[in-house]
Amino acid sequence: MYAELKRLSERPEVFSVYTAETLWTDPHLAKRMLQTHLSQETALASRPIKAIDQVVDWIDRSFELDGKSVCDLGCGPGLYTNRYAGRGAIVQGLDFSRSSIDYARTHAPSHGGSVTYRVADYLKDPLPEGQDLVTLIYCDLCPLSPNQRQALLAKILRALAPGGRFVFDVFSLEAFERVNEGVSFARNLMNGFWSANDYFAFQHTFRYDQEAVSLDRFTVIEKDRTWDVYNWLQYFSRDEIRRALMQAGFGSIAFTEGFGVDRSDETTFGVIASA
Ligand SMILES: C[S@@+](CC[C@H](N)C(=O)[O-])C[C@H]1O[C@@H](n2cnc3c(N)ncnc32)[C@H](O)[C@@H]1O
């Protein structure tokens, strides 16, 4: 047990393991994630509906959604995509969580533009071309390693129509300041979130100060198996995001505080980029 605990408390090399697919697509976790997306009590997977309405208002005011082709990467249960379509956009939503896509499809609006959904991995699968707008909302660039991020940014640039924009948000360095290293251990940690079976789980939080990266590593110990989920997050300055976008070939880059959402807490910022 000592050797195992020692292994668990060791700091993994930054971005050395990628487990996002388990987090979002394991059947039990996908069900719990869908509840988390839809819950108005927690903002862990999606913003509350009031804030989503404000973001969609801001996007509509800024880019005039009516008649535009829009691709939303990591669309989850369609909380933005269905609203874009309701405002007349021709929308494609991509996500690798089948349960989220099923939910999004059954809640598609019957008026306005149109929306089609695809179960796909935006890191591996092709993106639709000729998009007026590509969105990646709720800091989904942050779990990616620098190599994954740069490959995705280049792919998004190729998906844009001439004059098309890429709109996304990221965690700020102010959010990184709030990360504290620590460990928690509990039976059925997070009220059974990690498995339908009885389990014990550790959450180890690590900071990587030089890289401005945090890791929450969850180790789930069930009767018959032990498994880990690695939640990496990269936090950005505006200069760092500008550098990453320029390296991928974007030429025009602007920032927005919070897509028009009322907030007292500055932990994310929005970015609008185009060729
Ligand atoms: C933090 S949630 C945000 C969902 C949605 N944008 C929202 O704000 O309501 C991240 C979403 O991205 C999806 N996702 C993460 N990595 C993905 C990938 N490589 N390909 C497709 N979907 C991915 C997850 O399944 C999840 O639905």
C-alpha cells in the first residue's frame, strides 16, 4: 500500500496522459455529466441557462446569426446550438458524448434555421468546411496539451469561410492563482459521481507553476479495478493566447471580458479570432 500511495502522490509529467474521452463518454460518467450540464446548481460542465442566454445574445449581436453557418465544437447537450438555430443559423454541433448529442437532438427547435448533430472527436475527425462561425465554449481549449491545441487551432482555421470567426473562451491566470495543491480521499467521493458501484477515490490536485497548468487526478478504486482520470487545465494570459493563435496562422485577434455575461468573478475571458 505504501508503494501505491507513493505513486499516487507523485507529480505526473505535465500533459503526459490524456483521459478526456473516459471522462465524457464512459456510460456512467456520461449520464452524470449530462445531469451536471443541465443542473442550475453547479456551473461545472455548462454555464447556468441565464448566462447561456446572455452569451447567445452577445454572439447574435456581434455576428448576426440569421442565415450564418455555425459549427459548435464540444456542443454537449446543445444548450448553445439549439439557441443558435432558434435565431436562424445553419448549425452543426459536434461532441463525442452520445448521450449529450441524443439530448441535444431531442431538444432541437422546430423553428428558425436548422441544426444537425454528429457524434465526433474534434481532435481526430474532420470538421465541416466553409463556416462563418466556429465556437468552442466553456474553456474546452484548456484541457489540451500544447501539441493538441496547436493542431486543433490549425484545423479550425481551415474550417472557416473567408471572413469567418472563431469564438472561444479560456481560463485566465487569475483563475490559476486560486488553485491549491491538495488531496482528498472518500468512499464514493462526489456522491457516487465516478461509478455506480461502491468505490473509494482520491483526488490529487497539482500545480505546475512554470507552465500555468493544473491537474486534478482522480483515482477510483472499485472492487475489481482501479482507474484514473486526469483533468489538466492550461490557464492563459492574453499574450499567450495571441501567440498560440498566430502560430496556428490566425491574423486578427480580439478579446472580450465575458461575452456580455453579468459576473463579479474574473476567471475566464473570451477570444474572437479570424484569418
Ligand atoms: C465543458 S463541456 C462544455 C459543453 C458545451 N460547450 C457547454 O458549454 O454547454 C465540454 C464538452 O466537450 C466535449 N468534448 C471534450 N473533448 C472533446 C473532443 N475531443 N471531441 C468532441 N467533444 C469533446 C465533452 O463531451 C463535453 O460535452
